[in-house]
Amino acid sequence: MNKASRLDELIDGAEELLTNLTDAHDPDIQRLRDRVDEAIGEARRAISRAEEDVTLKLRDLAITVDDYVRDYPWFAVVTGVVVAGAIGFIAGTAASQKRSTHE
């Protein structure tokens, strides 16, 4: 379970508790309920801002890569071939080591 889903679960539990405390007329409970309700709102806004920040950063990265590939297409192709070759070499080496340890 990741942090976001645990936070959502915590918020859901707090909201359920607030719903159950709706009938309580004690001023202390009402103040606590108001504070928890405010904290839930702040948590939801923080999660939303964090998701927006990640989306913006990914979009900026994609734009940067796209600009780079457009400006230097052959260099991008060579880089892709080198990266693919390195991945293939690493995968081949790992497979070879795995076969040799099982024999």
C-alpha cells in the first residue's frame, strides 16, 4: 500500500469519525471536529498540489526531450542505439550468469 492510498484511508476514517460525531453537542467535540475537518481539507489540497507538480515536471521533461530530439535527431538515434545495446549486454550477461550458476 503506497503513501497516497494510506493517506486516503486515513482521511476516509477521519471523515467517518466526523460523521459519527455529528450528533455530539459538546463544544470540545465540536472544536475537535472542526480542526479535523480543516486538516482533512488541507491534506486533500496538498495531495492535489503534489499531483499537479509531478504532472508539470513530467510535461517539462517531455518537452525538453522532444526539443532535444528535434534539434539533434542523429545524436538522439545514436544515444538510443547505445542505450539499447547496453541494456541488451546487461541482460545477456545476467542471463549467462544465471545459466552458469544453475549448471
